[in-house]
Amino acid sequence: MSHSKGPWRYDAESGAVHTTDRTGYWGPDHYPVEVCAVAALDGVNNGPLLSAAPELLEACIAMSQWGDGNVNLHTRLALFDVAIKKIRAAIAKAEGKQ
């Protein structure tokens, strides 16, 4: 399974999540590509959460690598540090704080 590469950005004015990734896109190069339109549900804006999807996936992958038993403790601690930083950044973006 593949997806549009990040970063994704939520544009509140257009109500859409966009990316500059051109994979599989045949349109003009100077426009961002729309990933999806975002509608508020019961007044809740899900745009920031949806725009954080690539970073959230990357954070999950980083955390899964930390749990790999085939690396030594020093490497595991380094991977854990990277994973935590990615998780915190992804959460901040999903919450609209970034």
C-alpha cells in the first residue's frame, strides 16, 4: 500500500489537506495536490489530525523499530529517543499546535 508522501498541510481556507508530493499526479507543478477535503463534524475540525497522518505513521514505524530485539541496548535507546521525538511532533501537529 502506498500513500502521498508528507508533509501534508491543512488549509483552513479551502477546507482541504494538501501535499507538494507529485507522485502519480499529472497536473501543474506549481500547485499543491489535494489529498482530501475536510468537513467539520459537529463543529470539530479534523484537518490538523488528518494532515498529521504521514508523521503519525512515521512515528509508529520508528516505535516498531525500537521494539526490534535484533539490536543492542545502545541502539535501542537511540531508536527510542528518535521515536519519542517523532511521536511528540506528530501529536503536536495533530492537535494543531504546529
